[in-house]
Amino acid sequence: MQRRAAAIYFVFFLVIGAGAYGLIQTTEEPTISLEGDTAYSAGDTVEFGDRTWEVAQADAGSGELAWVNESAVVSTTLDNGSEVPVTDVRWSDQSARMEQVFQAGSTVQYNGSEYEVSVNESAGSFTLALASDASVNESYAVGDTVTYRGNEATVTSVTGDAATVVWGGPYLLDVQTENVTDPTEATFVEQRDLEAMVAADPALYDEIVTQNGTRKVTYRANETNVPLDDYFPPVERHTIAEGETLTYQGNETTVDAVTNTSVELTRPGQNTVTVGFSEGSNFTVADTQYFAHFPDNSSVYFMETGERYGDYRAQENEISSYNDRMNGLWGVAQLSLLAAILLVAIAYLPVRG
């Protein structure tokens, strides 16, 4: 009798579980079916207000819009007392800045040997190959340092015709603040490594001597001494004032403001503005709120929040309700199976007596 009742309940729970599982398999999951005017992919452009934005990225439910501001102002602040590399600044009659231009296809003297020059503009690099053995070569890219004539030079540019290297000591930016409450100008003061300059000069002994408080260098040829200030040219000083221009990092730049603590440089430039978006999230462009919907992994619709977001939320709620129901049905199926197994196991337990 006990096993007969267990068999009946076993069938009962199996029917309930099978019914729940059948509903799970036959019910179609709802999806968001909103469509906008145009589906955009990465690289497409879209108009928001009076600006044209590029869809810089659109995949896997997220992406980014980009707009290039062609009228941006790029600002740079140089602190008073800071060192400015000689490669960063240029002006007419600049004496502390040394440069060498390596013409493509030419043969040059490089560190005591003849080398042939080749350039790769697309890679931003140039190569010096030993004229007698092209397998011996060295390549340098923009920003790399190269030892040239005993100097540590920096590659500043590579074009289709030539590569340029620049060397020289840095400048100290000096804003005169003594007895000045509102300065309007600053001075670039050349900084020198005198010991290195003396050591690199073959006409001098590699030592600076001091006589009667004056620092001097000594000629190898006749053992005579000459004051440092007389042997080397004067330190370069270049003064800039508010409203003047100079070339800074390759761009024509204006001295916008001089204060007791810094110099502000400005120049026209480009600035890229980006806005991120993701599935169902709101974002604001041109004072209007939009949301994004991805119909697939590589395209996206943009719709105004005020017009379509209510429909989107309603479909999201429908999906959420569906998932809740499916979770419930899975629970019923699993509990029914467990109950059926337990009933059978209990029914076949041995009976005492």
C-alpha cells in the first residue's frame, strides 16, 4: 500500500515538473524591438544639434561618440624656475640650440665614419647605415636620443626628405619678481654644463682652474689660462613679453599671461570631445537627452529620451517579468523532480517487523 501511494505521488510530481519544463521550452523570450530612424555603426556620422559627431565605437552594448573642436585653444603653463628643453622652443637668432639635418640618400660623417641616410616618414624614423657595410646600422625615431659629435641630441622630426636632430643645454625660465607686483615678461636663460663643455673641447685641458677667485681654462698648446667668460660666448638670454609669440613644441604660440609664478602659453588647436553611451543608458548631447539601443553587436539606434524611453522601459519590464516567471517555472520543475525522487527513496526503505 505504501509503495502504491508513493508511485501515485511520483507520477503526480513528474507530471507537474514536466508541465513546468514544457512551458519553459515552448515560451518565447521577449526582446526589445524598438527601431530608430537610422542604425549607426562605428565610423558613421550622426547629427546632434548643429554638430556632426562620429560614432567612434559601437559594439557589445556600449560605445563612444567623438566630436573634434577645430577652434579649441590649447594652453600650456610653464612654472617660474622650471627648466625648458632646448628642443621645445625656437626663436630667431637662437644660439643655444644646435641642430643637424640628415638628408635622405646622403652620405654623412657620423662619429668618425661614413654613413648613408635613409628615412621612413610613415614610421617616423631614420636609419644610418655604415657605407662600407650596410648590415651595420642604427635606427632612430622621433623623440629618441642619438650621440652626435659628442653631444646627446634628440630626434625632433622626420619627413620624407630628411631627419632633424637637436641638442643644447636647457633654459631656465626666470620671471623677474623683485620689486614687481604684476610682471609682464619672462626670460629664458641658457643653462650650461661647463665641465662637459671644457672636456669636449680638444684645445683645452679637461679641467677648470681658479685663480684669484676667477674660474679659468687652460690651453693645451701653450699652457696659458683664460677666464671662462672670455673663452665661451655669453650665456643666451631671450626675453618674452605678454602678447608676443614664439615657437613652442613646433607650434606658433602666444604668450598669453605672465604672473609671479608662471607663464601661460596659448595656441589654436584641436580638441576631441567624447561622450560615452551604453544599452538603455541616457546621455546628453546638444542640451537634449538621448538613449542608445543596440539591435545587434555592431550597430546602434539613438532615440530621444522624452519621446521613446517610456516604450523602452515597458519592454524592459516585460523582459524582467518573463525572466521572473521562467525562474519560477525552473523552481517548480526542480522541486517536483526532487520530491519524486525522495518519495521513491522513502517508499523503498525497509520496514521493521
